[in-house]
Amino acid sequence: MDETRKKEPLIRVEKRKERPAKQVRLLRLASVLLAIVAGGLFILCIGYNPFSVYATIVSGAFRSSMAFQATIKVMVPLLIPALGLTLAFKMRFWNIGAEGQIIMGAVFATFFALFCWDFPHWLLMICMFLAGMLGGALWGIIPAFFKAKFGTNETLFTLMLNYIALYLISFLRDGPWQDPNSSGFPKIARFGENAQLDKLFGVHVGWLIGLVLVVIVYIYLKYTKQGYEISVVGESRATAQYAGMNYKKIVLRTMAFSGAICGIAGMVQASGSDLTLTTSVAGGVGFTAIIVAWLAQLNPVGILVVSFLFSVLEKGSTVMQSSYGLSAYSADVLQGIILFFVLGCEFFVRYRFVTRKKGGKA
């Protein structure tokens, strides 16, 4: 008995049976309420009124048409990569390379913006769009090929490709694509008006592209044969192969599609917001998009909602900083507290803690 007690851990994590949908919704609602309360306590501790600060965050995202447009601009680069990552994650391919795929989409699109600027506007936009897809798809296929062929670790592979893409921008900025009119300061020239995305309701049409992609990804996953194959591969590779599915082909195709969508985000960011190519074109959204995708349970419609809420929090936090004179770190801490509770809820939806009972049995 003593030997059993020594081997049995005091507390262990155990996967629980699937909870009823109503119970899951209540848990998630409770996590949001707890996050708001915990965030409020943090605000109170630093000497501010939580109700006033929260009201400022919400109003900061909607207080004017310009503020709302800025909120939408923040949402777009979160929404599109999260949709791309959803395809890979559904297949249990841990694509941590959205950042690099966004960058490569921007790099490929920038080539046309810089060297084909005299194309008709509609043709140039199509070329940049397709080039962005190609750049992202290429950066997605590389790790997919090595995973399918040699069984490499896709998490590390896609992560390392992020840095290669980032340093490629630095090389282009300091070398072949350096703006000749920069007076020695290394930068890439600003896009001409012909290479800039058109605006619709005061915001570049990237938001419309994002909405169209939500519909496309939803239909692709739910109603197509390829979407079904992704689900089967995600559940069990052995089952997929037993059913006669070509595992390598599915992985390559899905990662090409995933990377292409992320590449669109790069093209949209470069030609819609930054109007040039910089090392901050991705700006960390490739990593934040991972959180968005998982919080939405890899549901395209849910991703639209979650990315919008994230953008409200992001835009409102900047207004909070300026209104109360808070540092950027305070806003980051508040966002971190909210994310901690919301993500923690997902743990308790799927798992539970089991304590060792008397006699060494759990």
C-alpha cells in the first residue's frame, strides 16, 4: 500500500467526459465575468475607478466613426490569419508560422507594388492579391512537405521560418529594395496610390476580404470533401489512411491553403494599412491569431466575433492609456488578466484535477 501511495501523484490532470453544451456556455460566461472582476481589482489597485476605465475602453472603440474605423483596421489582421490557422489546426498540424506566412505574402505583393506600379489599378490589385497568396502558400508548403515526407516537428519548423522571413525583409530593405530617396536611411519606398487598397466606408477593403474568407472557410470545412478529409486526418491519421485518403496530399493542400490565407493578410496589411513593407508588417498578429482561433473553437463565425472583441479591447486600451495617463504595460496587464481567465476556462472545459484518495487510489 505504501508503495502504491508513493507512485500515485497527489494531484493529477485527467481528461473529462464531454460536458453538455449548456454547461460549457455557462462556464465560458463565468470566465468572462471573472475576468472582468479580476481586471477591475487590478484597476482598483493602481488607483482608478474600474467602472470608469471599462466605460472608457468600450467607448474608445465606438465613440466616433473614426474610432470605429480604427477598431475595424485592428480587427482585419487578426481575423484573416486566424481563419488560415484554423485549417491547419483542424488537421492537428501545429502551424506556428502565421507570422512568417503573413510576411512572405507582404513581400511577394510588394514586388508588384514597387516594380509594376504602372499596371492598371485593377490588374495590379489582382497581381498583388495572387502574389500574396503565393508567398504565404510557399511558406506553408515547406514545413508541410518535410512533415509529410520525413515526419519533422512542424511546430519548430514553422516557428523558425518566421525568423527567416523577417530577416528577408531586413535584407531587402538594406539592399536591393532600399528606397533611393531615403538619404541613407534604410527603408523601402512608400507604395504609390495605384498600389494601395481601395477604401469602403472609410476603411480599406481588407475587412470585406475578411468577411468573404469567413464564408469561404466555413463552407470549405463544413460542406466539402476536402474539409471532411481535414477533420478525419485531425482525428486519426491511421483512420484516414485506412479509409484510402492520401495523407501527404491532404497535408500539402491544407497547408498551402492555410498559408495562402495568411499571405492575404500580409498583402492587405502592406497595401491597406502600412502602405509599404516593414519588419513590423506582421507585428505579432500571427501569434495573437493562434489565441483567437482557439478561443473561437476553430469556428470561422466564432473567429469573426472573437477577433472583433479583441480589436475592441486593443483599441479601447489605447484610449484608456491616453485618457488616464497609464503606461502601455498597464493596458497589457489588463489584457493578460482577461486572457488568462478566458483561456483558463477552456482547460476546465476539457480537463479536471483528480486528487489522490486515502490508500493511494485516485
